[in-house]
Amino acid sequence: MSGKNKRIAFQGEHGAFSDLACRTVFKGLETLPCETFEDAFRAVQTGKAGLAMIPVDNTIAGRVAAVHHLMPEGDLYIVGEHFQPIRHMLLGVKGTKKGDIKHVHSHIHALPQCSKYTKNLGLKPHVHADTAGAARDVAARGDKRHAAIASSLAAKIYGLDIIAEDIQNEDHNTTRFLILSPKPQMPKMSANNDVITTLTFEVRNIPAALYKSLGGFATNGVNMLKLESYVDPRFQAARFYADVEGHPDSKKLQLALEELRFFAKDVKYLGTYKAHPFRKAKKAAKR
């Protein structure tokens, strides 16, 4: 990458967990903060950034609905995935002690994820647009009574002390990110079946349309990792998002997609990419 393409866009302020994920995966790229998910998509579409990293699921908060609605119309391709452990830190201005803190500031999802710890301290929660923005505001306030829940990166960027580490309620708190590019980057076929293909489709207005659309994946031995629906203005689930194991060049997936296209319409390819090692580690842990 060169010039503006050495940037990777994310939603949020510098120091957000999305920023941390970008820096973890792409140490040589400049991170580009964007106010909204739409702005992050647009940064790649217009060439302001070469890539974007967008959160799609969290083990506690669930799916990021806004992103799932942007994906089919975003004209970007998924070229990778990353699983980022979310380690929440309690941050305060220099010299702050736990006993000084009366208020805690963070994102609407981060506050309940750390509720056991903050309730034990009797802190009053305050919602901010994102965790890094909360850290920035606490630093600007300069009041020891106010603390933020954010990343260790935010502490470094905004000059805050880490009062307590790993204050999240659940240790498994993890966010899955997708890496987006203006062009697909097709990986080679693998005997280990460690490739994921993502697509969206609409079902036809016929009885058992979804059942028939998915039948080809079952009969051809293609594992479906994820299936989610989009609700239209009439509250009908007509469009679906799917992650499946397999490469588009494999015979099994080709046959499954052929059957899908027979019973579904507007099948849209969103990308093929290597499965993150996190998936294998989780499978091994279950055995």
C-alpha cells in the first residue's frame, strides 16, 4: 500500500477498541477514525483509506445491526476477520485512587459489561458515544471523581492512569471484526477447509423457500457457520446473511450455491477469506 492506502478506517475515536484491533492486525498502517460506520465505509469507497475494520459481533452484546445492513450495499469485500478480546480498564486522571471516583463514563455497551465492578464501587454511570470519547472527556475534565471505562490504548493516548484492569463481568468478552477492501482478495484453496465465504440472498415467495434454499449446503456437506435475517419494512425476513465454510472453487460449495440460486434470488458475494486461528482454538477447547 502507498499514500492514502496506508490508512485503515474504523468507527470511533483514537483509542477505541476498533482502533486497538486495527493496530493489532496492521501494525504498519495509520488508523483513520470515522464518526459513523457509514463514514468508515465511505473512506474506503473514495480511496481515503485502503481498508476498513468493522465490528460485527460481540459475545455479550450480540450483532452490530447497523453494520449488517450496510454490508450488502457497501460495495466492499470481506478480505479477513479478526477476533479481539475486550479487556476493559478503569481509567482516571493522574493520581486518582479508587476511593476518589464517584462517576464512570463509557459506551452504552461497555457500562453493563462492567456493571458488577462499578456497582461494587457505587459509581454513577454516564453514557458516551464510544469508550475512547469517554476517556478523552475524562482527561479534559481533569476531575478525580470522574473515571472512564476504555482500553489500555486510550489510557496511553489521553494520558490517563489505569486504576484497575480487566473489570469486565465475563472473561470471554470478544468482538469479531471484518476487514473490508474495495477489491476481493481470494485465498488459495486449502485441504484444511479453513476458508470462509460470505454472501447475502433473498428467498423467493414460495412455500418453504428458506428450507429449500439451504438444502444444498446440507446435502453437499457444506458447514454453515452463521445465518442471520434482515427484516424489511413489513417485518418480513426476506433477505439473509450467511457465512459458510469453503472456497468458491470447491465442487461442494459450487453445487450448494447452484441449488441456492435455484430457490433464492439476488445472491450477492461479499468475500472469501481465511478463518481466524481463534476459531480453531475454540474448537480445540470444546473437545
